[in-house]
Amino acid sequence: DDCKSQPCSNNGTCIDLIGDFTCTCPQGLTGKKCDSDIDECAENPSLCRNGGTCKNTPGSYTCSCKTGFSGRNCETGQDACFSEPCKNGARCVAGRNSYSCDCLPGFSGQNCSQTSCTLNPCANGGTCLVNGNGYFCSCPKGFTGDNCQLTPCDPSPCTNGGSCMVTQDSYFCRCPLGTAGINCEIKPNPCASAPCQHGGQCLDGQFAGYKCRCPEGFNGINCQVVDRCFPNPCQNGAACFSGLTTFSCQCLRGFTGKTCNARIDQCTSNPCNNGGECVTKSTGYYCNCAPGFTGTNCNVFTPCSSAPCENNGICSPIDNGYFCSCKQGFRGSNCEIFDPCNQNPCENGGRCSAFEDGFQCSCRAGFSGQFCQVASGCTLNPCSGGSTCIPVGSAGYRCQCPVGLRGRKCDQIDICATRPCENDGVCYASSRASKGYSCQCLRGFTGANCETRVISVLESKCSEKPCLHNGECVINSQVPEGFVCRCKEGFEGSRCESLAPTPLPTPGTTGACLALPCQNGGSCVNQGTSYRCNCINGYGGTNCASAIKTCPLRCKNTGVCFFDERGEPRCRCPNAASGMRCGRY
């Protein structure tokens, strides 16, 4: 069957021939396989009227009309006949917005440009001949019909499912098994011998013989086999297989017995490995695996499932366990050890060695000190930027930097010299910061330069204006209310709600202290024309306005706790001590 591979494209109809095929193509397509588009624009250059431009499309065409004309063929315009659109001697009749052509005999179409054969109506290689006002198709051998569309197999003369094959000048019927004759019209009756046993019903199988519809309890081609599976003796969804004298059941998982009526406790064999807990189900079992294992029987080792790597380390399974890829600044098998050498504390090319309780610097020749910060003296003029070198000891030195420079050798710009941090914020120069510095803000302020005041829960209490008679509300975390009222002269009370009697002058309320300059619960002491504030714990500054951040580390051996440029607490050890807490000599 040459049409079996569907060779015709674009919805063409395939007609099988002896050793060949032909395609009946839709309008606008041609070619052996209907894969060639008919170029209407090339066959009829005047298809688009009034100077319109024709563009070929698959199976059709489009016209791009000039200004003043429209329509599929640009036939609509104010003077539709002006461009003489009617061809082949046709007369043009202009309408209001279009025209029509009175075609001479033998021509047709919008512009009388088509003959009866223009669109090639003859199929299967037929030749179109103009015949007066119509056409005539001269068909090749084996094809008939007005358009050569019919073969000897249209319609098929073959009966009983026979396949019609076109020959050179006729047809041939390929008959199915059990039939014969020119048109496969001869067919024997396969049920005439009553082959079905045990009351089975014989059905004519058309071209495949016969088929027996067996009664319950029997099967086989001729219903000759007794069905030992009727009715189904197997339970719990088991499959039944009938033998000559008995049956057998194929049990589902979890069942056993002749008829699969007994349930198997599959947990008795302890199928769960590596400490997994077995749970019986109706269809079998499942395992609750211990941490680090997975799989149906907990036999797949997954050491990373318990997330053993600390401090955001990345866990990777290996043959005998796992491996932690630690983030910068941490080490150890589980990234549990902080690496003090990560901050590069050793100066002047010193090599840092980390220990359990700190680190030690191995200095290059010409340098000494805990951080290799001590150079060989001022003889090499190590200080830059016009700074002054001051000898320290027998071999050390110190550079006294001018304003605007910093660093051990005064070779770094002191960006903090311009005091960029507002509201008493502390400036730390930092090469890692985007601006070259970072600000450590006092409590109650935030922002890159501490420019934004943070409204705390205590400050929100003052937003309710609890102090009467224009009294000033002052935040004070040391009192239960979280604030105190600073009353105007002549008023007193926790909310300035009472008139105050005129008192005799007392210490702290005269002179410079009369303006109550001390904030956050500080007490004022007159000092002639000036004053001094005694601040409560947690506050400092001239007027007790600054919250003091306490350094939390307890440094040993006279070490001093300080905050580094990232705001982290560290110990600055004397020369003879080392370690994170200055605990090692």
C-alpha cells in the first residue's frame, strides 16, 4: 500500500496505484505530493487591480492596494473602471464603490482573466481543455470522472473487507483469509460444523474464522476447558490460574495460603536496617528510618540529613561519612571552631597560627610584638605623609600622624577625621565598608551615619505627652514608668500636675544647674559658673546624654577590651600575653 506512509502533504488525498500513488491536492496547491504552492500572482499578474501589488501566500494571495482603492483585488474605488481592470475584451461596468466585468464566452473570474482551466480542475494528471464556456478533462488511463477524480476503486467493488488495488487499466481485489472471488464475494460459514462445546455460542469471526462465546465455568477456543477459577476462589485481590484439575492463586504482597486468605506480618523478618522501625501496613510494611539513613529498608546512608556542619558550613557525603566545607572564619570537622586568624591580626607580613584559645604571630625579620607591629626603629624612616616617627624601646617606633591620616605608618587616609558619624556615633575606618568607614551608633540612633533616631518602646511612652503644664518627658529605663517628667518652674509631681511652693535655694538648683542640663536621671553639681553631671549607670557624656555600650569580654593579664571596626568585642593584650583573652604567655 503506497499510501500507508501518507506521502501527500497539506491535506492532499492519496490514491494507491500499482507500485505508485497519486495525490489529489486542495485548491491552490500542486505537485506530486501537494507540496508546491500555485503562485497566483505569477499566473495572473493583473490579479490585483488599480495598481495594487500582489503577494503570494500558501494556497492563496493578498493584494496591497494604492490609496483610494480597497477590496480583495483592490477593485473598490471612486473610479473603479479607470484602470481598465476587465481583461480579454470584457466590458467594465462601474458601480458606486466597485465595478463588474461582462465577460466574453469562454472567460470568467472577477476580471474575466480566468478560463475554465485556469485553476487546473483536472486531478490525477488530467489535461484541461477549454470547451466553449466550460472545460473538458482528458484523463490518464485508469482514471475517470469529470475531473479525472475517480479510479476503478471508486467506489470499491471489493466485498467482505477486500482491498481494492488499481491496475494499469482496471482493478484487483486483495481478499482476506477465508474469502475468494473476483470481488471477494465468496465466504464459507465457519460455524457450520458447530465447533463450540458445552453450549458455547459460535460467532462468525468475519475474516478470522469463528469465535466461541463460552458459558460461565468454561473457556478455551472451543469452550472445551473447564474453568477451575469459576467462581473465583482466590481472596484479597489475588489472581487465579486454572489448571486441568485444580487452580492456583498468585497472592498480592502481604498474603499467603491456598486462597491467599492469610495475612503475612512482614515485620517479623526485621527488614528495616540501621535501627529503622518497621510498621505493618495492609499492603506490606514501611520503615521509619533513623537519622542519617533513608530508602525502603533504611539501607541508604545519608550523613548530611542531620545537618552536622555548624556555622552555615556545606555538608558533602563521602564514602565513610561526610565532609564539611566551612565558611570563611571557621574550621574543624564540623566547622565548630572559630578561626581567629581569619581577621589577619598579624601585621607586616607576619604568619598567623591558630590555637584552641587564640592565635600566635610569627613575625618577619625586623618586626616583633604580639601582632608583629613593632618595627626596628625609626632609622628606615617608616612613617609616611609627613608624620613624625617616635622611637619606642630599643627597636620599636611609633608614627604620630597628622590630622587626616591614620595607620601604623600614617599611610592610610583617616576618613573618620571629618566626623561623618552624627549624634555622637563612633567612626571606624574600614576598607570593607562601601564608604571606607562604618559608624557605631549610640542607642536610639541608626543609619549609615547614625542620622536616624529610633523610636523605642520607652520613647513611645513620651509620644503620649504624659507630662502636664508643658513639662518635658525624658526617657529613663531605670524607673518603672520608663520616663520622668522635667517640670517647668512652679510645678512639681510625677506628671508636673501640682503647683510647687517657692523653696529656698538648694544645691544643684542654682547657678548653671538651674537649667537642669543633666539628662537621663543624672544629678547636677554647680562648679562656679559651670556644672558637672553625675550620671547613672549606663549613661555618660557631659549631660549624661550618651548610652554607654559595655565591652563584654573579661580580658586577662591587664588586657583591655575594645570594639574592632566591625563592632565585635576583642582583647588588646600587653606585649607579653597572647590568646583571644590574653591568657597565654
